[in-house]
Amino acid sequence: MLRATDQATVLLDARDGERYRGEQELIAPRAGLGPGRLYPGSWSQYSHDPTHPVATGVPPSQVTPTT
């Protein structure tokens, strides 16, 4: 498992820029899926509306890492 704190780990993404940004997906249309949807507002704008679902749980600072 990669951890964001592993200083010796480098993760490269070799996708084209359009695929990396989600502008073009080659596999989804073949699977019969439509294009992805991106919310144009910010997360704080989305979560400010109480009718929108928001996941809650244990704060990451309280999670005990497993080895």
C-alpha cells in the first residue's frame, strides 16, 4: 500500500493530459457508460447546501494505521 507520507515512493501517471483531467475516457463508452459529471462549484459551495449528501466518519487524525 502506498502512503502519502512515503518520501521514497514516486507514483507516475502516464495518461495523456485529457484523460488525466477526465476530459476524455476511452473505456467508459465501450462499457456503455456515459461521460462523467463534474460539479463546477467548489466543495464548500456544494456542502453548504444541507440537501446534499456528505459522508462523515472518524477524522483521519484518529485512525490507527495498520501494517
